[in-house]
Amino acid sequence: MAAPDKVVILDFGSQYTQLIARRVREAGVYSEIHPCTVTAKDVAAMAPSAVILSGGPSSVTDADAPPFDPAVFDLNLPTLCICYGMQLLAHSQPGGSVAASTDREYGRAELSVLADVPLFAGLDAKAGHTVWMSHGDKVIAPPDGFVVAGRTKNVEIAALANVERRMYALQFHPEVAHTDDGERILHNFLFTIAGLTPGWTMASFVETELAALKKQVGDDEVVCALSGGVDSTVVAVMLHKAIGKKLHCIFVDNGLLRLGEGEEVAAYLREHFDLNLYYIKASKLFLDRLAGVTDPEKKRKIIGTTFIEVFEAEAAKLPKAKYLAQGTLYPDVIESESFRGPSAVIKSHHNVGGLPEHMKLQLIEPLRELFKDEVRKVAAEIGLPDFIIWRHPFPGPGLAIRIIGEVTEERLEILRRTDKIVQGELAASGWYRKVWQGFAVLLPLKTVGVMGDGRTYENVAAIRVVDSLDAMTADWTRLPSELLASMSNRIINEVKGVNRVVFDVSSKPPSTIEWE
Ligand code: XMP
């Protein structure tokens, strides 16, 4: 069987790079993002069927422009250059020229198609098409052999085409939803120009991955840290399907989980799969170490190192284990491989990497090519139930980073009950599946209230509900006021210790999703 088609996307740092990868995969073609620093030889070794150059924030004329090997353009591969990619093409090919500009153009523009090229097939040549622009520099002369295929009011050269070499460039972003016909343009590139065959589906992904896992592990054994979330559950179930009892799952209950969480997933897995599952109750250890700690990063560090310690002690009871399976997702991979290097640590996520070297376990990351929504599709493909598939992301440090100030058993109990109402109301109203995440936060703040005839002096709880695609950016969800009213009434009436509820109306950036 011939290898399936693969598109290699070179990342120059655009906020839309991941979106390009998604669009290509949505079209049924497998795609991978690589940093722009790879050489033409590296790209050739990846044996792609086509290449896409992303946009990026730099200027090709800057001294510190990201490094790039222009021999990529000589690989004789169908190539689509978007935004910065287009400027790079014009800058590095004979005849082409780019003018630096200090004015940036953002947003909507009207594209007029000027040439009948395959990339624009099916677009009406006369009509203006709304496209999404985000650039500073402009191409002012096409490279030799390229025709100008489109223009907008501000940009005379908004599209370039070399039909014979199957090379195209666009100043606008076909991958964003605001660009009319963006999908048609990408499909024209993938199917008409590059002649690719759509065949990448979740079913084919699972089938290939299971066979690869079986082969990789052979007679060895694997440990997996199960957290109760969809990612690690999918990893565990896939590995179980591939290698059965050679998989050992360790669930560390740190006492910072939500009401019922953890036990629920463990019970489901026990009932439906004959898994080796070790449920380690370590709440006391975690809470003892957190006593008196209020600094968010200190809390995260304590929970991270305690987790590793407990996990390591359990794993040591499995001397045959050679591999550690993790639910690392694509956004984590890209972030650490970007040409800009890992982005600044805003919060330490203890469950990405982090195991001590001396454990000598090799990593298995079956989901490292996938986005969250794709993991959910895999979860459905391997038969997991909705309550696991649609579970909201939950941070490794758990409720400890949703209790501002000291974490105590009493405050955990208040937060669990409050959170249970938020979850319940989201589910009952149908909002749970529409939002990225929804939860409660307990503030280190008491305010005055009145209940019956008496004065109360109790805690404030906050409700945080956000929409997001990948947690990199997020906006607060415009929940109906009746739903907020119902959450607030229930919390204040049913949770002893809370007499005031506020709703968080901050977006990310500049705020983050979690409060700590
Ligand atoms: P922030 O608060 O940084 O969160 O906007 C982004 C997403 O990551 C989750 N999060 C974590 N997930 N370990 C995790 O596995 C962690 O330490 C951690 N901290 C935050 C958060 O819930 C949101 O979905």
C-alpha cells in the first residue's frame, strides 16, 4: 500500500498555523507542522506530498527574520505560501521584491481575481471575495515565472501563481473562517493542484496507531498515568486494545479532584475493560504538604513533585515497564518545538513532561499529532461514553488552583459542592457541551449577607465559563442570565459557607482560564 498523503506545514510563528493544519485534516489529508528552521533536506526526508508555508509576525527584510532554507522552493513539490510565506517566496526568488512597511493591515478586504489559475477555480472572477488580511510588508514585484492572480484595494499583488511549478502564494489567510471561499481555495490546492487523495479519518488513525503501538511495545510493558480526563483515558484504552494486560494504569487520587471525579472513570474502566488499574489514594500526603501554602506557583510545584514521587513509587513496583504512556496533545508539542523556543512559563503544567530522568522510561504519546476535538473523535471511535468524551479539561493541580489562598479540607468541600451545582446547571441547560470549560472558584474573601433575619459573613464564589478552541485564547461565555440566576440561587441556598456569587467576565489574554 502506498504511504498516505501528507502535507508539511512550515511554521513562521503565525497565530493561524494550527488552523491551517486543522483545515487540511478536515479535508481528509494528514498534516504536520514543523518549525521553519528545518532544512530542505529535512523536508525531503519527511516525504510530503505538498508543502504549506505559514504566515508570521516578522518582516523578511529584518536582520532577525526567522531562518529559512530557500532550497525548499526547489524541491519540486506543490507549494502554497501564505502571508509571510508569500513575502518569503518573493524575497528569495529571482525577480521578486518585497517592500517593508510600517503600516499594518488587519481584517477584511475585497479580493479581485485577476488570472484564471487552478487555485481560484470555481470562484467567480468578477465578484469581489471577502478575504482576511493581517500583514505589514507587501510584495511589489512577482518573482520570474509567476503571474499576479489577485489584488485588493490596498494590495496590488495579493496572489501569485506559477501554474507549471504548482507554486502559489496568497497575501490573505484562506484558513480563517472570515475568508469567503477559503475552503474552496485550500481544496483546490490539495486536490486539483497537488492531486492528493483524502483518506485520513479517525478510523484510519486508530487502526494505524494501534498496529504501531503493538509493534513498538512488543513484549515490553507500559505504565500510564490515568487522570480521569479524556486524553489519558483515550491513551489507556487505546493501549489496552493494542497490548492488553501489558499495560498498567496508575491513578493518583490527590484529594484535589471534583466530587465523584476519578472514581467514576475508574469504575467505568473496571467495568468495561479488563485493565490493570491501580487506584492510589494519596490525599493526605498532598493536603499535608499544601498546608499553609498560598502562593499559586508553590502550590503547583508541591503538587507536581508529590505526584511524581507517588507515581514513581508505584511504577517501581512494575520493574518490567519500559515505557510511559502520556496524553500529550499537538498544541503542547508545537509549543515546545516552535522556532521561538518554548514560550515563557506563565504557569507550570506538571503533567507535560517532568518525570525524572532516572526513571529511564521511554515516552509513548499516541495523541501527539491530535487536537482536542480530534481526541474526542478518537474517543467516540473507540467506543467511550459521552460522559468521558465531553468531559471538560481539568488541570493537573486540580481544585488547589481554584481555591485562592490556603487549601484546606473544609474549603475543598465548599468548592466541590459549589462546582457540582455549576456542572449540574450547565448540563441540564445543554450548555455543558457548547463551552470549553465551566467551573467554580473559591475566593479568600468574606462578605456580608442576610439570610432569614440574620446577618451572614461568608465566602464569595466565582463562576468561570469560557469558550475556546485550544485554551490558547478564550472568551467568557455569554450565558443566559436566567441560567446564571439559577446557579447563583442554588449555590447560595444549598452550599453552606457561600453567601455571594460573582461571574467572571474576563477573556484570555490578558486573563488566564484558571485563576491561579
Ligand atoms: P490557563 O489557566 O493557563 O489554562 O489559561 C489553559 C488550560 O490548561 C488547563 N490547565 C492545566 N492543565 N495541568 C493541566 O493538565 C495544569 O497544570 C494546568 N493548568 C491549567 C486549564 O484548565 C485550561 O484548560
